[in-house]
Amino acid sequence: MSLHRCATSHRTRLPSCIVLPPWSCGAHSPLVWNVQPRSSSSRSYSSEHGNDPRLKELGKQIHDEYAAIKEHYATPKHPIVLAHGLLGFAELRLAGGWLPAIHYWRGITDALKANGVEVITATVPPSGSIEQRAERLARGISEVAQGKSVNIVAHSMGGLDARYMVSNLQPKNVDVRSLVTVASPHRGSAFADYIFEEIGEDRLPSIYKFVKGVGMDTGAFEQLTRRYMTEKFNPKTPDDPQVRYFSYGATMDQPPLFSIFRHSHGVIANVEGPNDGLVSVTSSKWGSYKGTLVGVSHLDLINWTNRARWTLRKWMGQGPTFNAIAFYLDIADMLAKEDL
């Protein structure tokens, strides 16, 4: 399949009415907790004003560099492992073979393969602990890579799984050359803190019982708090000097009233600053920080873009400024130029 066909065959966007769990750092889920921000006021970090002093922490600001697919991208010499985030999956079939499969990496896998990249799509327990997810990630890579060196590109919590696997599990039959994390909460999320404070210790057991009752693990949720990441995970998970670490973050303006990111964005903005609706720029930085994608949400990053938002922009004479497929093709190009 050509790059052009990959891009044009995945234009359908995510409906604006889906519901995302408050602590989710991955794909959507029907679970909903009815919580409201403590305050209706939140700091605004507008991407429209480049001289705003609050944007200094963004590092390199990437506005429209990935608006369209380029003519040529270099191909890295090692396979790329795509590692999904919380509540994620490689492929989801809701009605057997009656309906088309839903892909976490929507159109991205096909585009990378069309450019000659060997792609491994990992599948780990959607809401399992980092330790559980990392063990499954190691097994998945070992089974498919068959001893080949790999580059890992991870979205959201997938970056934490990969870090733990590389530094703590150190599987002998998995050789990781680089890890690229995209909006991974390396220092936790203020919204995860907020959710646990709102739920309270008294109600937490009943919530966990419900989650387990629908067949889901609960190990991941508390591990996404800022305290856990900064006081427990990071001190025990040092970088491997043999692995190259790169990272990207993203930031969006205050979401509209009915956006799934309306509450989370405000909470995180008040505590951590610019964020993509679920993960702050500050928390996203790890290793060599390649820059901040401006005007991009956490779901835009995996090509689950709100179609209504881009349609409105088009009516206003503003074309799309971000194409997730172009973004990941560029990551592959970057890895190739780094001889990875």
C-alpha cells in the first residue's frame, strides 16, 4: 500500500461524543467517573501567542511541521515496536468479523510498513501494572523480533512499560537500541492525583471491585500519580546507557465545553502547566526532548482525531496543522538518520 493510500484511507475521525475515563492515558473506554474540577478557573496556555513567557518550558514548538506527508522518509535499519498506552490494544474487534477492526495505531502501522519499516505492534494488559505490562512487552518483542535489535516508539503509558522492561527486566533476548516516548507521563499526572483525591480511600475498594468485575486489572491507575512516579518508579528505573532515549510532548488550548479533555486539561494546567489533555509537557520530557506539538491532543497523537473539530477549522479557512501519520513517519526518518 502506498503512503498516499495509507493517509487517505484513514481520514475518518473519532466522533466527538466518545467518553474517556479520567485517568486514561490511552484509548477510550466506556467507564465514566462524574467529577468536576475544584475550580472553574484554570490557567490558559494559548498556542496562538508565541511570546507568552509561560511557553518557554515547551522547548522547541512544533506548529505545522507534520501537517502533511512528505515525498520521502528514510527507513531505519531496525524494526520499530509500537507500544500502546493505558486501556490500549493493537487491534480490537467488537463483533467478530462482522465489523471492521479498530486499531489503536490508526493508519500509522500501515504507513510505516508502506515505507519499508518492519513494524511490531505490541499488546499488553490494558490496565495492568507497569510490571505486568513490561513483562508482556518483553515476551511480545522476543516472540516476533527473534533476536533482532529494535527501536521502541511508545505512546503514553507505553513509555513507562518500555523503560521498566529495559532497565529492570533486562530480557536477554531483547536488544533495544532506542526508545521514543510520545506524551508519556514520566513524572505522573496531576489528574491521576485529583481522581484519587476525589474518590477517597473509603470508596476506592468498591471502585476497584467494579473494575475487576468487568474483567479489567487495576494495577496501572495508582502508578500514574505524580508521587508514585517521582518517588518510587523513577529512582528505581535508571536509564540504560546502551539505549538512546528521545521524547515528544504536546499541548492544546483550553478544550471546548463538551470536550472529553475539558476537566482533565484544566486540572493539569493549574498544577503542571501546558498539557495535551492528559499528560503535561513537563511530565513528557525524557532523554533528548525533540519538541512540543502545539495544538495537539492526547488522542490526536495516535490519529484518533475529533472530526468535528477539523471540519470547523476548515470552515474557518484553517487547514489541519497535524497529521499523525506524517509525525510517525518522521520519527522513523529521525531514527534512520541516527543510524538506528
